[in-house]
Amino acid sequence: AAEPWPENAALYQQLKEEQILLSDNASSLAVQAFLQMCNLPIRVICRANAEYMSPSGKVPFIHVGNQVVSELGPIVQFVKAKGHSLSDGLDEVQKAEMKAYMELVNNMLLTAELYLQWCDDVTVEEITYPRYGSPYPWPLNRILSYQKQWEVRRKMKAIGWAGKTLEQVLEDVDQCCHALSQRLGTQPYFFNKQPTELDALVFGHLFTILTTQLITDELSEKVKNYSNLTAFCRRIEQQYFEGHEKDSSTIAAPSSKRSLLR
């Protein structure tokens, strides 16, 4: 824990331009935003097999010294053990509230992204299969895609999302955005003047939704209905990503509409 943060710390994710999907890109960007907010340098390394390299089977994961840690929650705990925290200034009630909103984002936005990728037939055929299987030859590309789809659809069934229509999923996204917009209000961050893990998580998902080209714009339109959320994304992009080395951020999201700064 006493060791300083190494210069060669690395974050691993799938290939940026041709492979990574919306949900994984959002999760990766959330971790990058968190580390930028902690002022901890990280190098982004793209690998076709990043998902299989990860100890949890999920991306992103970071390699720091001799430690490998995957996903935002465990990474936050790991960074805290090294003496860096964004939420130390919050009281117990605020910390509980922050965790509740992070659960909301994971339960609604992340689940909606997975649903869209693996349960919406048009998106599956036109985007998910070609991207997910892109590094692999036929028939391995299809076999791996089918395996992943089966895994995600089994999860959707377990949490009661399998029977939902796309319209119902988009309505869930809208409700989540409404709750986030209400909590943010006119503040620069969710807990006033300083960013926390919640800000990093929300930015990762909303920015990726806003900048990723999908079959339709229905998902991004739900976010655009809330001007304070889009302004929040622009603010974090400017403060933590603009002017940084191009290879150290995934602001260029896959099949992307690129930056929000226009």
C-alpha cells in the first residue's frame, strides 16, 4: 500500500476501433475518468483477448506493479489502499447515497447497454456479432459471439429483463437519466464541487452513449433530453481528457461520433 503509483501502470481493454462494444467501452472510460480524477497516470493497452486476460472475465482491468485488478469497484478499493480516494470528504449519509446512485447506474444503464447489444436482434446482427467476433476467423467468431449472447441472455432472464421490449428498456434509461439529472441539478458534480467515483461512472456511461453510433439514435436521445447531463459530460471531457495524450484516453469511442466538443 505504501508503494508509489508506478509510471508504467496499464489499463487493458478490447481493440478500440473495431472490437469493443458499448458496455465495455463505457466501463473502461469510467475507470479512466476515475484515475484521471485521482491524478494517477495510466496507459491504455488494447488487446483482442483482453476479456480472457481479465481475472474476472470482465474489462477493463489494470496492471499496477504485480497486481491485476478488474472493474471499477475493486479498482476504487485498490486505489484507496494506495492512499488515493475521491470520496473521503463525504459523510456517511453522502457515501450511502453515492453508492445507491452507482447501483442505479449499473442496474439500469449498464443492463440496458447489454440488452441492446445482445437482445435487440437488429443490433446483434449489424453491430454486435461483427464487432465482438472481429479478431477471430470463422467459425470461431460466431461461436464466441453465441457463447457471450447465451451468457448475457441468461443474466437478463435471471433479473427479469428477458421479456422486456426495447421501448421498455429505453423508458428505464429515461427514468435513470431523470433521477441523475434531478440529483445533479445545477452543481458541477453530483456532490457539489469535487468529483467522486459516481461522477466517473456516470460520465463513462453517458459519454459513451452520446458518442457511439448505433442503429438508431433512440438511446442517445434519452440522454440529450437532459441538458445538465450533457453539460456535465462536456465539463469532464474538457477538464480530464482534452489535451491529454491521444493514446491515453478512449475519448475516441468505437464507431464514434467523436468528441462532444463542437
